[in-house]
Amino acid sequence: MKKIQPIRMCIACRARHPQNTLIRLKHEDKEIVAFNGEGRSFYLCESCSTNEKKVKGLVKRFKQDEEYFTKLLKELINNG
């Protein structure tokens, strides 16, 4: 029997995608980090994570360093 993936919403575009296709992050100590299994998290779809305008909006929304945030997203996209 095939396992059905839960559907989650991207925080940037609000589109719904299967959970295994999204990047899962969390806000911890004023930093955005990869989700480690503890605490609350949010999801970001791959198209929003590569969209410069959406990334700038998230940087501003979470008060992050743009260079760090962009590097984190690229790392998570490449490494899963």
C-alpha cells in the first residue's frame, strides 16, 4: 500500500505541496535554522526559496542577514 504524504503550506506563497517536497525551517534565538525535530516550524517551497523577491521578503520579515539566509536555503536545497 502506498503511503500518502501530508500536504503542507508554503509560508511565502501559501500554495499547498506534499511535505516531502518542502524545506522545513524554524525560528530559533533570532535565527532561521533547519528544523531539528524540536519546536515549531514552517515550510518553504523550492520555487519560493529560489525567488529573489520572496527571499528578500522573508529576510525582512524575520530580520535575518540576507547572505546567511540565502546560503542556508541553497545548502538545504542541495542537501535535502
